[in-house]
Amino acid sequence: MDKKILITGSNGFISKNLKNYLLLKKYKVNNTNRIEGDISFFDLKDNLYIKNKLPKFDILIHLAYLRSSSYLLEKKYNFHGSKNIFNIAKNFNAKIIYISSQSASQNSKSNYGKIKYEIEQLSNEYNANIIRPGLVYDLNTDLGLYGRISILVKKMPFLLVPNGLKKKINLCNIDTLFSKINDLIISENDYKKITLYEDQKYTLEALIKKIAEINNKKIFIIPINYKIIYYIIKILEILNIKLPISSDSIKSLL
């Protein structure tokens, strides 16, 4: 197909698989990267979008997101970085597809959820198409947050699971997400906001049990107050210890 598609982010679970999916559909697809001097260079940390000299594209699929231990820095990078890439898309008269999150909410307890919501509001100013998927999963891989939980379930005889979390988790199969993105690429209509959830909702404990059942694994779950787990994870993050789940992910379920 003649449409040139640019996907922001090159290392993410969704972005890597999406590029392969769209290439199979015969689109011309490229990912941004953070390699100085590369034709596809784009960095959310850049302050001025005029620094970027990306080749012309027809469709922007915005997935890139930078985490930070500082809320202010995380917001600065992602909000202003999103505005920069949206301005580039606007200059090219390109259609924008922004992949948001089920966590996006003005009242979210998590930094990620609050910032994703603010980028949604920004997206509206650019007539972007917005997709709010549930927790994206692919049963054929252990990548992404779902995949990292799956690894724990497969390896561990027991798991400490935070209780007292109010929000439930919606799921979204990666193929469903990609099919909807393709629909938006093809569509001639302007601006859609789409929530993409499966019908079933899960508590974190119920999701772990589901993953264990899928993998024919018996696992012993030990409920523990979420505050204890949150602060343990927070301390480990300060020590720069990589974990399969972040303290901010715990906050997103409050």
C-alpha cells in the first residue's frame, strides 16, 4: 500500500509487533529511534520539534512513552514530546492514531494514568484518533506487563499478591488492537475515540489465577496489604533494582 506509516518507539512490546503486522499488510512502515543522526531519530526529551527531520509520513501511530522516577519529568517528556510529534504530523497533514490506556483518567492515582489522560486531551486538539485498550496481551509471548506476570506465575510456587485494590483489569488481545488500528488507517472518517476491552474484568488475584490456569500451573497466592507491597517495590526502585511490576502500576489499581 502507498500509505507511509510512522510508529513512535522501537523497543516496546506493542510497537515491535505492530510494525511486523503492518509490514505483512504491505504498508511502508518505519519506527522512530533515539540514535543521533539517524533519519528516524525522535526523542521525547527534545524541547523543539523543529530539531527533528523525519521523512514525510501519512499516518502517525504514537506509542512512545518514557518512565521517570519524577512525576514532573515524566510529564514533561511525554506531554511535550507528544506535542512535538503531533506538530510534525500536522505539518505533514498526517492522520494521528494515539494509543492511550485503560489507566487514563483525570483522577488516576498513578502518574502514568494522569499523564496518559493529559495526552488524550492534547490529542483532541489535533483531531487524533484515540484508542484506549485494556491490558494488552499475546499468549504467544511473555513480553509486556501481562507477559511479565505470566513469567512469575510459571516460575514461582507462590506469589505475594496485593489486596485492597479497588479497580479491576480489562484485557485486550494484541490481534484485536492491531485489527482496530488497521481499521483506522483505512477509514476516511476523522476522529474516533475507542475503548477496546474484553467483556471479562479481573482483580489482580483473579488475573493471576487465570494465567495459572492457561499454563496448567498450580500456584499458591498469599494476599498481603497493597501498601506493604507498594513500599517494598518503591524501595527496590530507588535502589535501581528492575522488577516485573512497578509501584506506579500498583497505584493505577487504587
